[in-house]
Amino acid sequence: MLETVFSGQLLFAAAVLGVLYAVIGLGLNLVYGTMRLLNIAHGDILMLGAYAAFWWFTLTGLSPLLTLPLVAVAAAGLGIGLYVAFFRRHLASGAHVAVVEARSLLIFFGISVAIQNAMAWAFTSTPRAYRYLDGVWHLGDTAMTGNRIAALAVGVGVLLAMLVFLNRTLFGLEIKALIQHREAARIVGINVDRVQLFAIGLGFAVAGIGGVLLSMTEQITPFMGFPFTIGAFVVIIMGGLGNIRGGIVAGFALAFVEIYLVTLTSANLRSILVYGIFVAVLLIRPQGLLSRARRA
Amino acid sequence: MMKRLFAGLAATVLAASAAWAADPVKIGYTIAKTGLFSNAAPSQITAYDLWAEQVNADGGLDVAGEKRPVELIQYDDESDPAKAAQLYERLITSDEVDLLLAPWGTPHHLNVAGVVERYGFPMVGNTAASVAIREVAPGNIWFPTSAIPDKIGPELAAMLKEAGVGSAAVIANVLPFAQENLQYLVPALEEAGIEVAMNESYPPDIKDMTPLLTQIKNSGADAVIALSYPADSFLYMGQARELGIDQPYQFLLVGPTIAAFNGAFGPAADGIITLGHWSPQQADWTKAQPFYDAYVAKYEMEPDYLDTALAYMSAEILQQAVAEAGLDHDALRSAIANGSFETINGTIEFDGVENAVTPTAFLQRQAGETHIVWPPAIATAPLKKR
């Protein structure tokens, strides 16, 4: 048993899963953090990215990874379009956070249903999948499929790039400022509307990228997104809503819990363990893993 | 020569227009176009559409001697069995359909069974596979599948025993069909003298199987039996390859018969065994290969060997019963219950609600073709090691 626990195989599995959770959570966190929009269509943006990669690969035979910039730009465009159409005026009106959350939940619910059914109508619900980088590589005792290595590498790249962007660039710092305190950000002269526009574009772009990565290993259907929406919410709530670094840590924590505790116990307990840890974090640190509690 | 050609053409046009002049036969069904089971729905819709297209191209449905065009009426039951029951009632009372085709899945069939029973409206089922179907009152619903869990377990054990398997690692999704199979499989394996080296269940939302597969690898079992659903069959295949799971016999319950499975794994899926009792390779079933060819020509992909075949068979049975008995419910009921039908899956006859002819069978992907490998009576190729 100990040999298994300390094997590179489990570490690799946990790392790949952790990166996926973190990337998926990150996109949602950017949108929630800056605007308090509860994007329950998040998983559907992932699904769109997955379909784009599938069709690209099927029709051109070229690497689905080449779609990453295209998908990112298209997804960002979609996010910006939705912001302009549904949220810009509402956010500018200075509505209370609870109202923003409630309204965005309903709007995104409608968007989610519309996207799913439009895709089912356009491409049917027939599951799709493709074969790319499915060779197995060995590093010592650890076996790794090419597409999972690619997902890990791209995912880590996206996470690092986002952390550098948010912490080292003026625009990134403006996003963080908006996440920390909306009104204060406005008072110090940050163009809130511009930052919001950019943040939703960025959040959707990251979701699209997550979809491309998932498409290499999962079956693709118009209804594949919902479990990832749930997963993303678990990750960002655990990490502290709007806390970018906390969300990333929570993504990895959840993946390591899932892989290692299942190994030590039983696969049957997977959901109990994952959601048990989630509830435990909420009870012990309701503000999230890395966030500081706010005092009234 | 030209005169004969024109005469022939005129006769064809007249015959076709006579058929289309007749009132269409309205055939209703619901399907999970949205919701939890929507991934499964296309495999059934494509079968119905192909069947209707072929019937219409052939001049229409033979209704006790009169050819009439077929018109399909489809509703989305949103994967909700209760909604399916309501919609079947609507099809019968409001749309006044002439015939019914079946919805997708066991819970939907069981719910709709009450409706067809109440209205005395005969319907041939298809994609329901549970011992619970035997609880349904016989008379208005029939189940052509032979993939019933209490038969699958003993047959799988018999096949593996014959192949010389001494031990098996069993993993099972916690969803009902997998657990029902597990319930009958484990005792059957033990009775066949096959040691159950591992028996673990897992939740449907599992995202990584590395811990389970590591356990399988360490178990040293001769065979792997994964009582899986499509999503976890995909997960299993991808990660079992990564971990080098090299058991010579690997069984996945549901998933490998879907076209996307071969799209995802191609030659790596060779040797995977799965549930199914139809294959175009069975030359004795003369309708099997033409159906396969027509399906591939229309949809540019393989049919689902389980659900599409079952859905198409159910329509064939209905078609042949209507040709004999017409649309009168009593006559139709008697024709289905007592008839013998030539389908893509060979001859089908019913005993009560169940298919009394087709044996429970298993398929294996071999060099890009899907063969029946068990039981020997209908096998198209011997079971091979991976």
C-alpha cells in the first residue's frame, strides 16, 4: 500500500486533476470575483471549447492545441458580448451584491439551457471523441499518456501566466483591486467598466482553454458541462470566493484529496470524501482556505 | 425500349402517388432529447428515422395489405420518466397516433408501461434491460432485449470459465444497471469457481480512476470486469492504457458499442469485450449487414450495436405485426404476442414480455470489427485474448 501511495503514478494523476480543477475554477473565480456574477453556464463554455477542438481536429487533422488561441479569443468575445448585453447596465446601476448574484444566476441559467440545446440541435447529443497524443510515455515507474502530459503542461502554463499577469501588470493589479473592493477601486480612479469587460473575457477564455484540454481525454456531448460547473463552484468556494490564489490551491487540494484518500479508503467513498472535505472547510474556514475573515 | 421505360416510370409514379394519397400512419414516441440521458437518445432516434425513411422509400407501411406513408411524432421527455408517461398519454389521446415506438431506457419503459396498459395500446419496447421488466403486466408491452442482468452474470462467468480465467477484478458504477448486474455477477463468478480478487464500486462522477486501476493491477487477476457506463468506460480505457493494465480479458458493460468509443481509442479498443447481442458479422441474420450499410451510408458512423440495433428491431417487429394485423389494437396485440419476426437480430418471438429466442451475448472488437464471441451458437468469431 505504501509503495502505491508514494508512487509517481498517483502524483501524476493528482497533478493532472489538480491543474484541471484549478483552471476550471480560475475562470469562474475571475467572473465572480470582479463582478459577483454567478456564472452557472461556466461548464457550457468549457463544452463549447471542447467542441471547437473536436471539430478542428476532425476537419483539419491538425493539433487541437492549435485551437487554444482561437478558442480563447472566441470565448472571450462571447463573455464580452454577454457582459454588454446583460450585465453592464445592471452593474453600473450600483445594485446590491445579493441582487447582482440572484439576477446573474437566473440569466446564466437561461444562457446555459440555450447553449446546451443549441449545441444539441446543431450537432445532436451523440457523444464525440478523438484520438490525439494517446501514446504512453514512461518516466521511471510512472506511465503518462501524451494528452494528459499536454493538459498538465498547458494548464500549468495558463495558471502561471495568470498569476504573473494578476500580480505583475497594472491591468492585473486593477483586476485584483476590483476583486478586493469595488467601490475603493472606483474611487482611486480605476475604470471599473473596462476592467469588468476584460475580466469576463479573461474568465471565459480560461474556461474555453479548459474545454480544449478536457476534449483530449473526455467524451464530448452538449450536456457535459454541468458537472464541471459544480466542480468549479466547489473549488472557488473552498478557496474563498474571488480569491484567485485560494482557488488554485483549492483545486489542487481537492484533487490530492480525491486521489490519495480514495487510494487509502475506497473509490465508493469518493463523493463522500470530496464533499465531506468541502463541508469541513466551510465549517472551519467559511471564508475559504486562504482568505481572511472579514469583520463587520 | 423507350416505350417500356416510360410505361415502367408511369407505373412507379402511379404506385407512389397511390401510396402517398393514403392517410399517413402516425407513429408517436418520446425520447430524452435533453437532460441526463440525452447522450443516449441519438442512437435510438437515428434508428427510428432510418426505419421510417426506408419504409416510405418502399412505398409506405403495409397496413394489412394497404401501403400508407409513415409520419413520426416525437416529443422530448427531458429524461424524466414521469414526463414520458404524460406525453405517451398525450400521443394516444390528443395526437391520436396509430402506433407507438418506445422511449429510451428502463425507467421510461416501466413508467410508460402503465399508460399503454391503461389504454390497451400495444407497444414494442427496446432499450429496457432490468429484471424489473418481468414485473410488468404482459399484454401491451414487449422487450426484445436479451441483456437482462440475471442472465448476463451467469453467461459472463460461463464465458470466462471456458476461457480458463481463474480470477477476476470487478469494479462497478453505483448506478442501477451496473449494480443490478453486480448483484448477479459475483455469485455467478464464485459458482463458476472464478475467484473475485477485487470488488469495488465507484460513483458516476468519478474523474480519475488511477487508484482503482492501481488496485486492479496489484490484484493480479486474470480478467477485469468493469460494470461501467459510457463516461466511465472512456475514463477506464484511457487510464488503463496509461497504467498498462494488460489482463487478457477486459469487459466493459456499456460504452464500447458507441461509435465515439472507437473514435477515441481506435485499435487500442481491440480485444475489449462488451454487452451486446447483435453484429452485422452474423451472416445467418440476412438483414443485419444491409442495415449496417444503410446506417453507415446515412449517418457516416457505425450504429450503436446495442441501442440502435434494439430500436431498429422493435420497429421491424411492429412493421411485420401491422402488415399482418393492421392497426386494430386487439389484432395487433395478438400478432405481436404470437408472431415470429425476422429482424436484423434474426428471428424474434415473445414469451410473455420477454424475447424467447435471442440468447444473452457478448461482443468483442477484433481488428476493427465487432464480433459476437459468446454464446457459441451465434458467435461470429472465437473470444480472443487482448
